[in-house]
Amino acid sequence: MNLVALCSHLVPDIRIITFEVMRNHLHLVGEGPLMRGEEWFSHYRRRLSRFYQSKGKIMDLGAFKAELFPIGDLPFLRNTIAYVNRNGYVVHPDYTPFTYPWGANRFFFNRDACLRADGIYGDLTFRQKRDLFLSHSIEYPAQHFLVDGYLSPASYCQLDLGEGVFRDARHYFSLVSRNVEAYRDIANLLGDSIFYTDNELFLVLRQLCKDHYGNSRPETLPMDAKLEMARLLHFDYKAGYKQIQRMLRLDERVVTALFGK
């Protein structure tokens, strides 16, 4: 996360709205010129490589490339912010959108988190600053907050801009919590695998059943309809075998015969 902060300082033309650092990739929503976005990522990738070298790790970052795409309208911007801010907790079910620690997600509509500070960058010693960035370059705004050993995203992300695209906190939370269908297109655009909870998937299934058969109760469908819904869940929504069994009340042998082991 500290590399995100440093790169935001090195390339100030890119205003970071939100981001989440995942195990093997980074999601970021920003505003600025395309060429400056490419420059931002170049800084990040180069410094990430140095970070691994400093830890004695050999990492091939050849596949770690920026995939930048424009966000053309307000609904897509809202859904993209919500997608990024929910990504960490969907992959790691021990967290929520307000507790996943490696991103700006937990600061959205959370004034207490934004005001929290364990100190400021300017109070660190020279060595502590170098350790923070694992770099000889330690020039950085002295007034930025530190939280849990990281520079607080509240100090360098444009949270007011991100929050401002939603009507209010309730609107934001409803998108993070419920708008699962919008995320399938975003995930496909990013090349991500999207994970649905049982509750989310069941809402999708009820709507699919209603659209296809005029019946929103999947457990009452005839077997051929259940099998068609099983295929849709598996291939279009990446549902696991166990989820399909639970949602459609199918025997394990039926699902295994349909998709193989």
C-alpha cells in the first residue's frame, strides 16, 4: 500500500479515487490523462520489483501489466468503485468492505477511519522513512497520516470525489452489498473471476428462473429446467458444484454427471 501512496506523490496528475491490493494484482480507480496513468503504473511496477529484490525474492513480473480502460458514464463509475471496494472481502470472507485492510475501501463513508492516525510521516526518522518505502527516495508530504504501519489512504485518495458519485452512504452500501449482476460485466472486462455468496447467487437464480420460466422458485422447476439453470450458474456465474446442488436441490450424482468430476 505504501507504494501506491508513493506513486500518487510521484505522479500527482493521477488522482486515486479508490484501490485494493490483492494477492497477485491491483485494482485501482483513478482520474487523469491516459499517458500519466501508464507512467503511474510504470513507477509502481518498477518499485514493486525493487521491493521483492530487497526481500531476497525472485519474482517474474512479466505478466504484471496495466490494463487501463475508460469509464464512460456515472452508473458504470459507481459500479466500478463498488466492485473494487467489495473485491477483497468477497475473496477473503473473514473481512467486510469496511475491514479489508489493504485498500481505500474501509475509508468510504467512514469518518472515524479517515480521522484515525497513529502519527504523521514527517515525524518518522530518516531510516523509518526508508524502511516504509524500501527506497532511497523518501520525499513525501510530511502531514500525511500513518495507520497500522501504512500511509493512510485517507491522506492521498480522493475520497470526497469517490463518495460524491453516490447519492448518500445508503446508496453506496446498497451497491456494495446487492448489485451483483453489474459486477459480472466488470469482472469479465478485467479478466477476474467473480465470486458470489450463496445469498447473492440465489438472488441471481431467482431472477433467471423468473425471466426464463415465469417462476422465481427454482426448487419447483421441472428437472430439465433445473439442469438448464445449473448450466447457466456454472458457465456464466462460475458457481461451484456444491452451490448448484444447494440452490437447485439437485443430487450430487446429477451435478457430477452434468459437468464431470
